Amino acid sequence: MERIRSVLFAAAAAGLLLTTPARPAGEGAGPAAGKDDAVRQAAWEALPDEEKARILEVYEKWKGLPPARRAELKEKYARFMAMPPERRAELRARWERFRAMPEKDRRELLRKFGKWRELPDSRREELRREHRRDRGMERGRGGNSRGRGSGRP
């Protein structure tokens, strides 16, 4: 989940750099200063106030990140944008499902994901193979595609 969150944050920050004005009212030089300022200013002014506030909030967070973290997020954003549109849409949908989960469930999922990441690569691969094998067996027996309801003890 952290990876998805990082990619989406990077996407938001990169999108911010493309849409924010050269100089929002009362803000001094903005993140896109010097890049087609008139076009960006017009795009900025067309945004609803709530969207402007959200963008400026994300931009302030972006400016507060250490340079190494910003570089990491830029790289993740580049990888995200290099993905086929279908894959990007899939990741966005997963992120939205995660965000729609109750807070308790999100915390539990993140806890389990943290444990998963702590496993050695060899153990993770072994578990992946078992999961694929189990899912294949379930499909062959008419079970659902999630591998549940196998009737195993």
C-alpha cells in the first residue's frame, strides 16, 4: 500500500507542477513559474477554490519533503506513467478501494502488508506459488476465483 500511496502522491505532485499557476494570488512564485505562465494562470483561475486549496496543500507537503524523497517520488511517478493505461487504472481502482475501507480494516491490512514485506524473498515466492496453485485447484473444482470455500479442514 505504501508503494501505491507513494506513486499516487508523486502523481499528484507532478500533476500539481503542471497545473498550478506561476503566481497564485498572494502566494509569490508558484511551482510552475516560467513555464507557459499565461496558460497555467488561466487553468489555475478556472479551478474551484476547494481544488486550489487542495493543490496548494499538496504542494506545501511536496516542498517540505527532503530532496531524496522528492527524487524517489519523481522516479515512481515516471514508472507509473510508463505503465499501460489499463494498469494505471487498475492501481487507481485498488487505491480507491483501499481508501473506502473502514480505518480499522486499513490498519490491519497495512499491518499484514508490513509482515509480508519483512519475509525473505524466497518465502514470499514460495507463498505466491502456493497461492497460485491453490487458486488453480479452486477454479478446477468450481470454487470461486478468490480461492475461498475450498472445504479444506
